[in-house]
Amino acid sequence: MNILILGSGGRESAFAWKLAQSPKCSQLFIAPGNAGTGQYGTNLNVKVNDFEGIKQAVLNNKIDLVLVGPEEPLVKGIHDFFLADDLLRGVPVIGPQREGAQLEGSKDFSKQFMERNDIPAAASKTFTRETMQEGFEYLATIGLPIVLKADGLAAGKGVLICMSVVEAQQELIEMLTEAKFGEASSKVVVEQFLQGIELSVFVLSDGNNYKVLPSAKDYKRIGEGDTGLNTGGMGSVSPVPFASGEFLQKVEQRVIIPTINGLKQEGIPYKGFIFIGLMNCGGDPYMIEYNCRMGDPETESVMMRIESDLVDLLQGVAEGTLDEKELVISDKVAATVVMVAGGYPGEYLKDKTITGMENVRDSQVFHAGTYLDGEDVKTSGGRVLAITSLQDNMFDALQQATADASRIYYDGMYFRKDIGFDLL
């Protein structure tokens, strides 16, 4: 079958790498892709939110299945666009319709969904410009630190952790009245801070059945020792050592099953990935957030550990027969080190030539922010490459990925050398 992946980051590179291995995949297209995805299929110069352009690409290339990588086209209704079009209706889209994508598109929607379905989560309330005074009163009752979340999509930057009530009041004013995160912060969720260790669990669902994919943990801070500004993710590991069988059983019973059942009961069709962001609080799972797609850079680690045919699994989602498909997960450990541009996550350097990728020994190089300039591969994004190694144990995987990252060079290059060390 002919498959189209939408997106251009490390996550989409990992999808392309995995799908290209399937005997069921005759032709693979990536829109818009990057310098690395071209080795697995054909890049198409179409942006992820250009629905008409995507329609033409699907028809011109006789696409049989579309896998949506990033959240924005899902929240904007790419799946609904296909269902409403006579020529596209028969092409399955992996990724929820607009209503299901609200699990990520609106923090307020997802918090209310958790409440309705008795899913354990931090105490919270949502406020608008009109109810800001009530928000101030709530801030005084919730305990420190205080978490503020912009309701809408804010490119991963809409979450603030405030260490005092005064700071939280000031930030709430800026978010609601000064549009600190644009339209995304016209509503703000004020949330209790959960103490514990974060991890992500990924689920693939056809709307009735589900498969639990490997767990992973990512590292958001730019600096070693988890210091400095938040980024889109500086690395990841899978599996997560503290997520034992017993803990994951609690996740399935208390979070995954109520989520799938809740979507069904509320009549929300959902075909695609559900990212479940969790906090392990003394052995009990608490929900932090949903995403309506796979995480990045977790996908790079997770895909390395899936031994089954991904096309077969996605076909199961499309046809509603996911329960008949086999999911085989490797016992090995995958570690991902993300290489970023100088200056990231602030204003960062671009158009730097990358060398040394041929020196990588026992890791997979997933491109994230790269483009081809003639024969040269150049940097185009804040996160440039994701170096992933699959080994027998975590120490070896981390050591190999870090060593291989240091064999690559570009001007202003930076990566953390301590990814996963807190878990060793």
C-alpha cells in the first residue's frame, strides 16, 4: 500500500524508518519531511496544515493510508476534512477527528473528561478573563508550587510552574489579559503540583480495541541535571525502569481503560495514538495530560523497540481489527540523545552544515530539523538530530547514543550528556 506521513520532525523520521521496513508498504511519502526522511521514501513539498495541498498529494500518489505526526493538523480537523470529502472519504487517517483531538487541543476539555471518567489527576479549576478574581482566590488555596496551563496549543510552552502566590497572580494576569500565549491562554487551567517522577505511556486505539506501546521518559530541560529552560525534549529512554508490571497494570486499569470507555460512551470516535503523560506519585499513577499523537523524542525510542510490522498495526486501526493484530516489543533498552542548534530554545542558529553522520557506529540517526542544500545536509530547526541506540541494558544504550552523538559536528552543536543518568 502507498502511505503518506504528515510532518517533518524526529517523530516522523522514526515513523518513516519503521514503515519503510514493512513488506506491506509499496511506496512511502512524507510531507514535508526533512533531509533524513528522503532515504526512506519521497518527500513532498506540502505543509501539514495545507489541507487542499494534502488532498492533491493523496490523489496524485494514490495514497491508501495517512499517518498524521503532529497535533496541529489533528486539532484543526484534518481527519474531518477527509471524511467530508467524497474523493478522500475512503482513505483511512491515523489520528483522531477534531473532537477527539480536543484531549490535547484544550486543557479544560481534557480535565473535565478526566473528572467525568474518574481518572486520577491533580486538582484544578479553569479561569477566564471574566473570572480572574475567582482565580486569585483559588490560587491562595491550592498550595505551592502552582501550575498554570494555557488551555490551547502553545507549541509546548504554555505551562508555567510558579513558586509563590504573587508570581502565580502576575502570570495569570499576563496570560488572561495580555495574551502571553496568544489565543491559547484566553482560558487558563490552575492546577495542583504533583510530586513524583514523570513518564509517558502510549496507546494505539481503533476506537474499540487498544494496544499499549512501550513506556518512555523524556527530558525537557536544556541543561544537564535537568536545569535551565524547557525545550521540546532533549532525549528519551524506553522502557522506564520504575514503571514495573504492577505500576503499568494500575495505569491500564485506572487510566487507559477509563479513557477508551469514556471516549466510546461520549460518542467520540478515536482512531490513532493516545499519549498519556503521567506522574508516578509513590507508586500510583496520576494524569498530567493527554496528547492526541505520539511524543517527540519518545517516538524515536519507542519505535526502536517495536518488533511487529507497524503497517499491519495501522491497518488494524483503520479496519477496527486491532485486537487481531500482534504487538511484539523488544526486551532491549532504547536511548535517544537529541542534538540541538546553538541558542535553542531561544533564538537559534540555522543553515549550518552537518558532518560526521557516516561515523555513527551503533545508533540510528533520526533527522528532526534538517534540509538538503545540494549534497550538504544543513540545520533548519532548534532540534536538529535524534541519535537512538538499542542495546541490552540502559547503561550501554545511553553510552552508545552519547558516543555516537559526539561523532557528528555542526557549528553551535549541543546535546546533554546526562540523559537517563537519573535512572541508572
